[in-house]
Amino acid sequence: NISGNDLQCLPMSCTWGCARLTHLNASKNQLTDLPLGSSSYWTHSLETLLLYQNKITEISQNIAGLSRLTVLNLSNNMITSLPPTHHWKGTSLKSLDLSTNRLTQLTNETSSKASTEVKKSSKNRRAKKQEQETTPILDIESEPREFPTTLWASSLQCLLLQDNMIGSIPDYLSSLCALTTLNISGNNDITLQQ
């Protein structure tokens, strides 16, 4: 338990020295992610990961790649979207808490990392004017981001999504046949997708 220590990053000794770690409570810190490569150290051991009340803005591969997780608490962060579906590796997640974040959708979100335009300029010493062209660029890194229902259909029992900005709940969440608790309260004007 290293919660409540105002840590901005986990000490490397936490990853290298604890290869058999099964439970990690790093909540109430200033973390933005787990250390790079931590999923490779803990992929076969870490079952419970508590990262609530940090400064996490996205669920990275360092988190989604932990294949043995049964409990993941990322509540009270600043997460705006889900990671690409193929980043999730675990099939035994039982409890996922994404409450009090900034999620707006659970499906069909794409990343928009590339800038929309690049300015090219060509100079000619003999020319009196400088020419500038503006060329649009396509965002080739856009990836579908959906809730991984196929991975967790028979394992996920508790899904907490309250106090986000989610506008609609996709009907495919009904395929989570082990789900016993679903909390979507505190989201304004939720509709069900057909």
C-alpha cells in the first residue's frame, strides 16, 4: 500500500523488486500512469490495482495489458476515453470502477493526435514572394475504442460508471452475462443505443 503519498511516479523498485505482487494500492497520489513496462513485470501476478484519485487521463497499455487483473479501480481521475479494444489483455476482470471521470462515450471514439495541417514553405532567392502551402493531413492513428464486452462477458460482475458525462449506453453491455452491479447514475440525459 503506497496510497496517499503525493507520488508523481512509482519508484522503479516497486516494479523490478515486486514481480510477484498481487495487490497494489497506489491511490490518492499524483500519478499519470504506471511506469513503462510495468505490465510485463506484473502481467502474470497483479490481480488488484487501485489507482483512484490520481491524475490519470487515459488507460494506457501499462494498465490495460495486465492480464490477471480481477479488480481495477480508476475512479476520480481525468479519463476521457477508453483505450483501443486490442490493448485490453485480461479475461478475468470482475470489477471495473471508472466513476467520476470525464468519459463521454463507451463506443466509437477515435484518437485525434495528429495536427490538422502542416505548413510548407519554399523560398527562392530570385523570387520576391515567399510561397506557403497548407496541406491537410489525415489522422492515420485513429483506432476504434469500444468497451471490450467479448473479453469480460462471463467475468465482469461490477461496472461503475457514475458521475461521468456519458450520453448513451450501448445495448451490447447486455452481453455482460455475469454483471450483477451497474451504476450509471449522475450522467446527464443518458439514452440507450439500439
